[in-house]
Amino acid sequence: MNTHKPPYSLNSKAVADATGEWLRKRGVTIEEIAELVLFLQSKYFPDLKLEECIHNVNMVLSKREVQNAILTGIQLDILAEQGGLFGPLQEMIENDESLYGVDEILAFSIVNVYGSIGFTNYGYIDKLKPGVLERLNDKSTGEVHTFLDDIVGAVAASASSRIAHRKQAEREQELGLPRAGEDLEEAAHGMNGGEKEGAPE
């Protein structure tokens, strides 16, 4: 009998599907994240629509780095909620201990994909905690969202950064200003409705 185990091969679609499913199971919708993006960017782009924010959130969620962070953070939250971690880590995550910063480090792995603007957006929205972030931070529900609230904020911040970069590239292209080849190609793809960023990393 051959007991040789075949080498592990990642199923990218399964990872992407699981990411969306676990967000839904934890009560977070794409629309709620997009509303955070609109909150962050409407001051700079008054004509920005929720539909465009939803699109950019979905593009951020298509990144493997982001999917990894979401799946990891949510499962740690659930384990803490069920009392399934060893102490003192159990108590730190369960109570969202102020000196426990690994949740934010995981969030940084998301915003890092989209540059320094993402960090600025994340810090701002993490402090204000509008919309869905206020709900996720409500400790009276008995649910643990120590990681998820930071992850949702990071996804919104990243989508905001993505919008800002693309709007700038589109503006410069419209003005006929010289752009680096990669940036110009990215802007052109965005204006034509095509996307290069949807492929898993």
C-alpha cells in the first residue's frame, strides 16, 4: 500500500472563497468596508461613488497577502472567543490588551501592500473607529474581534490608498504628463476597466 503523501499545492480559489466566507460569517460585508473607504476619500474626491469603493475593496481582497492576514486573524479571534488558546495569550486576545500589538502588525502586512498612504489612512481610521469598526469594537457582545477590527480598517485604508494612487495616475495621464512606464500602464488599465491586480500573488 502506497502511503506517500502528495506534495501540498495551494488552491488559490479556495483561499479567496474562504476569505469572503469568513468575513461574512463574522458579520462583515464588503459594503461596510466600502463605506469606510468613502468616509476616508470623499473629502478628496467628492464625486467618488460607493460602487467604486466596493470595486477597490474587492481588488484589495484579491491579494494573497490580504487573504492570509484575514484567515489568520479571524481564526485567532474565534479561538479566543471559544477559550481555545493557552494563557496568557488567551486573556490578552480575549480582552484586546492594549500592550498586545500583534493584531496591528498583522494589519500592517495588509497596508504595506499599498504604500505609506495606507499607513496614514489606517492610523486615522483606527483612532476614529467609524461605521463597522465601532460595532466590531463593542465588547458587550461577547464576541472577540481583536484582530478583525484592525484587519477591516487595514483593508479600507488600503482600498483608499489604491484609489488615491490611481486617481493621481489618471489625472497625470489626462494632463499628458510623463509617467513611469509601470504607473502609466496601471492607469491605462484602470481607465479602460481592465485589471492586472486581480491575479493572486
